[in-house]
Amino acid sequence: DLNLQRVKVQGEVKLLGNQLPSQKNNRGYVMFKNLQGGAMTDLGYNGPGDYSILLTPGTYDVSWQPNTAGCQSNDNELPCNPVLLKKDVKLTQSGILDLNLQRVKVQGEVKLLGNQLPSQKNNRGYVAGP
């Protein structure tokens, strides 16, 4: 016989200490990753960023995984890059793990040799990080 142990981890994800904003697309995911693998749970489209997930007991890195479809929208308020929120979290019994996302908004203008970009029929590209 195999006795599989599990812990129930639940909590709320907030943005700058406030409830997550509603989005047209799924807002993103909380990912739990350890040496054996990982699991993630989505945060839905609206309402509080509540989550609940069953995991095997262990030590996990907890991260934010954005929904990149939502990042294509100009009115997106959530971080568009994956972020490690907590490292080496020991989850050996069921409990609450609330998380808080931080973000900065970056905007600017892309120029070509100091001039405005030329018009094109197709998309001129994206600004992307590493």
C-alpha cells in the first residue's frame, strides 16, 4: 500500500496590497515548484485572487506566472513577467499563504536612428525583456 500525504495551501494574491483587478483574460497563476516538479493554480478573471491547491509536503519556491494574453492589453495592471515571490517555503502542514505582487509601469517611445518608426502594414514588433 502507498500512503500519499498532502497539504492544502490556500490564500489570497494581492497587487500592491489591494485586491487583484478584473481582467478580460485569466489574470495569471501561482506556481509551486520543488525538486520533484511543480503545480500551479489559476487566479480566474475577477473577484479576489483566492487560490487553493493540494501539494505533497515539501519545500517549494512560489512564483507568479502571468497570463501573457492579458499582457497584450494596454489596460493590463498586472506584472507581465514571471516573479519568484517566496523561496524555500516549507509546506509540511495545511495552512494559509497570502502573497502580494509588486509592479512598476514602464512606458516610452521606440525610435529608429532617432526618428519615429516608419509605418508598416504588419505589426512592427514588441518590446520584450530577457
